[in-house]
Amino acid sequence: MAVALTAEAVARQSYGKLVAYLAARTHDVAGAEDALSEAFVAALERWPQAGIPREPEAWLLAVARRKLMDAARHRRVVDEAVPALELLAQGLEPWDGGGIPDPRLQLMFACAHPEIDAEVRAPLMLQTVLGFDAATIASAFLVAPATMSQRLVRAKQRIRQAGIPFEVPEHRQLAGRLEAVLEAIYATYAAGWADPAGTEARTRGLAEEGIWLGRLVASLLPQEAEALGLLALMLHAEARRPARRDAEGNFVPLAEQDPASWNLPMVAEAEEVLFTASRLSAPGRFQLEAAVQSVHAARRVAGRTDWAAILLLYDGLLALGGSLVVAINRAVAVAEFRGGAEGAAAGLAALEPLAAEPQLATYQPYWAARAALLLRTGRAEEACEAYRRAIGLEADPAVRRFLQAEHERAARLGPGPPSP
């Protein structure tokens, strides 16, 4: 058990650093990942008998380097093998972090190299630095797993073929690479947010890690409003963690949460950070999303949610080129702002243009939102079908129970009126 826990801890804390050390000279990220995977397998086989080494990272790095050298020796193309062997034989020294104190963040900025395609920079960080699998990354970006796998493979091939260096940029270059880094940090936080009880080993601690990285970026780049906006967004979300489950472990929707159970000092910190960002007069996506959460947090004082303000903020996010997720949330805001069955019908109308998007076929929040709006308009039979889709896509047992209860409520109401 101790061996497995040690291996898991090293993988969580050092996977990206080890991959980067291995790939720094060869520029072969995929080969480095394969070699490191083999080293972890060897550790699980040898450590139970030989004992856990005093420096597990060094042991894994040494084994992975030998694996890379073995692979190079067996390559058919000698011209490729010899340079790789020479580079590995020279040894790998850690590089200067350029003032970035966290090795994971160093590597994330390295993965944001301008010669790497923009759409794959954040996914590459999540896989190479943080150890996410392609399916998890694909889910975070609403992309088919096969598509995401292909993008990552192509990116690694390009890194190797073009010799793109894994180098930490100078401080003056950080701002130009910031967008992808913030995307990756938010995806890290979101993976942890999806497991509020911290029961999944795969995602345990990711929310805390995301906030830590967010704080670090904000401290390194205090004049970057979006870095502050992301930190405020994560703090607002994290402040509500205690209220997301009741004493029996049941899911509690935001509208039904007791504001007194929120982490109010964290809410206050989030508000302060967001105010600081607003004074920089450089609005962006993360600031607007944090502002949405700020409006929700204001319910602790006002006793009600200002849906008009939330709808306005979602309009702003759409104007910035908002995602499908933004469009879904805006549809819900439309329904809440107008209220009643009329509002629900307006919300459904806002969802309608999204129905043909293939990514939404497996996106649970879309089906849950659609089901709730259908039920409010009295279209119980269609609501039941949407709830069934949402239940089938939900992995969290507490949320599944909540959706099943809503499905049963819809079923009791009967078929309802036909679709318009």
C-alpha cells in the first residue's frame, strides 16, 4: 500500500518535471512519457521487495533515462539514435526557472511556446505537466477523446521534428503566454471541483493545486487582470464547497444553498481580488465569469439573486466569443430572469440553436438544464427523456440521486402538452 501511495504522490507532484527533464534535450515528449510510464511500472514491481528508495524521483528519472537509451539503441535509423544517446549520456541538469518558483508552472509556461498550436497548448500542459489522460482533457474542452488524442500526438511530433525547446521564458515573455496557462489552471481546478468530497484518487487535491497555481501566477504578474480574474473565480467557487452537500451527502443546488455555510472569508478575498482586477481596466473572460459568481455571492446580503445582472454578464461573455458552456448558462439565466413557464420557454428557445452541436450529446449540464426547463413548461415526457440522458452521463453519485429524484417528479406529472 505504501508503495502505491508513494508512486501516486510522485506522479501527482513530479510527473511533468520528470517528463520535461527527459524531453529537454531530445524534444521527444511522447518518448519521454513512454519511458516514464515504464519506470513507474518497474517501481511498482521492485519497490515492494527492495524497499522505497530514499529519493523516488531520482530513481524514476534514472530508470526512465535507461529506458530511453535502450529505445534509442534499438531504433532502426542509426542517424537518429546516435545523437539521442549522446544527449542522454551528457546528463540532464535542471534549468533556471527565470524567477518562477514552482516547477510545474515553469513547465506550463514552457508548453505555451508560440510555435506550438494555440489550441493544444493548454491540453499539452494538462497531459505533460499534470498527468491528465486524453479523455479527461477532451471532456474539459468539450472535444471528442479521439480528436484530442490526435491533437496531442501531432503537437508532440511537431515539438520533436521542429526542435521546439522546452525552455522557461524570461519574465518579460510570460504575459504573451499567459492565456493558455490560465486555461490549464482553470481546467485543473475544475477537475477537482467535480469531486467535492475528494473521494477520487485521480482528482484529489486538484482544486487546491489549481488555486495554488492561480495565486502564484497572480503574484508573478500582478498587473495582468485576467490572472486576478481567474483567482477570484476559483476562490468564489471554492468558498461554496462546504454547502454543495448536506449532512447526508446529498447534492444541494446553488439556489438552495444556505449562504451562511459558505466560506465567507474566502468570499471576501475573492471580492477583493476581483475589485483589484477591475481597476486595471482590462476586462476579459475570467473576470466576467468571476463577476457572475460575485452576483451569486451577493445573495448572502441581498437575500435574492440579481438575474438581470447575471444575464448582462453572460451577454458580455458571448460578445467575447463565449463557449457552448456560456451559451447554456445564459439560457438558464434568461429563464430565471423572466421567471415562470414563460421564462422557461424563453430559456428553451435560447438552447434550441445549440441542439445540433455534437459536443453536447455527451455533456451532462446541457441535458440537465434542458430537462429542468422542459419540466417548468409542463413538457414532462420530454423532460423525463432529457433527465435520463443527464443521469446516464453523470458520474457523481450525489448528483445522480438528485437527477433521479427530478426524473421521478417529472414522471409523476404525466406526458404534458405536445412540443410546439
